[in-house]
Amino acid sequence: MAAFLLGAVLLIVQPQIVPSRPAINLNAETSSQSVQRELLKKTSQKNDFKENIHSNGSCQQLPQTIIIGVRKGGTRALLEMLSLHPDIAAAESEVHFFDWEDHYRNGLQWYINQMPFSYPHQITVEKTPAYFTSPKVPERVYSMNQSMRLLLILRDPSERVLSDYTQVFYNHMQKHKPYPSIEQFLIKNGELNVDYKAINRSLYYIHMQNWLKHFPLDHIHIVDGDKLIKDPFPEIEKVERFLKLSPQINASNFYFNKTKGFYCLRDSGRERCLHESKGRAHPQVDTRLLEKLQEYFHEPNKKFFELVGRTFDWH
């Protein structure tokens, strides 16, 4: 009887809990969201984690997939094509969370605030091409999510070097600033300048080794950037399978634009192409110099093929 009276008193004294926001259907929440919430609570370097939940049930969440690179490999094209899938929610701009120290110091709360609103069934994707070649990034991504699915798109290393130069060249031209010829970067004291950053970025096996210290190979899907340019649909099909998405993107979503010289997208009757900055013509390079560049990449390419157990049609 005494125990019964004590229980009754406790029920009366206990204050009523009033939710600070409309109740959420927890049954609709995926297990990955639960894991992310716990991770954010533990690792946020700012104040307590605040969920950004929209009235329609969508919310901002950590990405489950990251396009880690490579620069000038076709990351923007890959993201745009992948965004055709209704179960993909893509961040619009490059976030540079893991490679820029001032961003990384902001903590995961800042990172999640850069993500698009998505529904529980959708996969959030962000792309920052500099991640692949940044030494600190693999460990940082692993610390956030050991199950992260990574997308890496690569092109012929020599072609990637030329695209790298072309982008920087046009950036200077738009600002009316002079920029040296590509030969001035590629040649030093009569020899190939292997210290040129664009060349270093194309040494794929070195950077891949760093990622494989933290992630198994089956968590990294390599997209053939050269094939994506020539025939995008088969490459996107492989990405759908890797991300375990239902096959929603089909061949009719792509059409070749003769004026631009590359494939554009067709979505629900609406057509769109990549920005005019994409697909720019590369500078003319002396044939002997180009051959020297291709020869230099022969051994590094061979090491990369052995590392990933796959070959690519590179010079």
C-alpha cells in the first residue's frame, strides 16, 4: 500500500514534458540517420547539435556518399548525371570541409548545414575534387563515417594535366591577368618538370594508397571519366548499382549536343547542359613533349592498375 501511494505521488509531482517542436515519426527514420545523430552529438565542436528539419519531413543530414575527385576528371558531370535519380540529393557547391582547415575547425554541425534538405529514403551526396589528393582527408572522412561510399572519377592522366592547366589559364584570362604557356610549366632545365602540381595530381596510385589505408577497395567506386564523356549511360548504371539505387536513369536521359561537342541531359522533357566552362579546348602541345608526358605516366599508371585490380585505356 505504501509503495502504491509513493508511486501515485511521483506521478503527480513529475512535470509534463512538452515537445519543443512538432513530433516526428521516428518509424520513418532510417538507421543511418540515427547513427548520424549520435555521431553529431559526440563530435560537434560547437554548441549542442541542432536538427534542421523542414515541415515537409525533409532534413539536412551528413552525406552518405562523397565524390572525392579527381580534379578535372569530370566530377561536375558525374554529379549532374547522378542528380537525375530521384533518390539523390546533391550539394550544389564544393564544400571543402575536410581539406580546408578553417572549414574543418567549424565542426560537423557546420558541415551538415551545407547539405541540401533530403528525405529519409534519399542519399545525400557532396563533391569536392581536391579531397582525393589531400593527405589529411581520408582519415578525417573515416573518422566521420567508416561506412562511407566513395566515388572517384579518373581520366587519362596526361589529358587531366592539360585540362588542369586549361582551367587555370582561363581563370586568369577572365581576370585579364597574363599566364605562362603550358610549356613553361611542363619543361624545366630541358626536362619534364615533375614538380608541376598538375602532374602530381595525376599520380593516381600515390593518392589511392592513402585512401586504401582507411577504406577497403569495395567502398570506392572508380568511374571511367573518358568513357563517361563518350558514352555516359553505362557508367551511370554502374554507379547506381554501387550505391544500391533502383535503376531509374536510362539512355533517354542523355543526348549528344553537336554544338558543344559533349552529352547533355534530358530530365522530364527539360534539357540542360554543363556550364560553358566545361569541355574547353586544350592548348596545342608539341607532339614530342606530349609523348614525354605520356611516357612519364606509364609506370605510375601500371602501379595504379595493379593497386585497384583494373586497367584503363590510357596512353
